[in-house]
Amino acid sequence: MAVYQGTRPQVLVPGGGRATAPAATRVRAPSARRAAAPVERRSRRRTLRAQRQVRPVAMVMAIIISGFVLGLIHLTQTLQAGAVEHELVRLQAERLQLERDIQTLGGTVIRWGSEPQVVDWAQQNGLDRLGGTIRVPAP
């Protein structure tokens, strides 16, 4: 039976090196059962942690996603500013309409405060004049 260098069982030694199995365990008869190796000869596995590297595809995806998010934020701000401007224009138009209504009502009040209008209203409601006109001087 041929034994090759790469087929030897290797055991980790506490110092960090590798020890090869003794020569008696190298060549075995085909019918021999394999006995369990003593605890100190069993291979100890080292846990190695893979170092993650940033792949170029991940960087490109991160740039695209961040650009997309920034674009959405800009679009939201632009739409919000447009909505505020539209609301200001609407409120200014409403203010102008209220000022016109105030002027109209002011004219109506002045008209109803005039003597001919008061006399006409009093006659329609069955009231008569009591006497002559009394003028009160301004203070």
C-alpha cells in the first residue's frame, strides 16, 4: 500500500505547529478497524473569521440608494414649498375678497345711517315724525 505525503492525518499541537501521526498509524491493513485517537492527538479546529471586504457592487448599490433617497427628500421639500406658496396665494385672494366685502358693508351702513333712509324705513313700519329736526353739535 502506498502512502502519500498529503494523506497523513495532522494534529494541531498547542504551540501552534502541526505534528504528523506516528509511523505505525501511517500504514494500515485493509481489514483493521480504526481505533479512536487519544484526546491529545485529535485535530483541534481553529475558528477563523472571514474578513469581510466591501465589494464594488455593494458600493455602487449604496451610492445609488443614497442618491435615490436624497432625490426623494429634495422632491418632497420642493412639493411642500409649492404647496405653501399656493396656500399663500389663496389666502391673499381671500383677504382681498374680505376687504371688498368690508367696503360693501361699510357703504351699506353709511347708506342706512342717512336721514332719508331712516325716515323712509320709519314710514314703512308705521312710525310718524314727532316734530322738527334737532341738530346736535359735534363735541
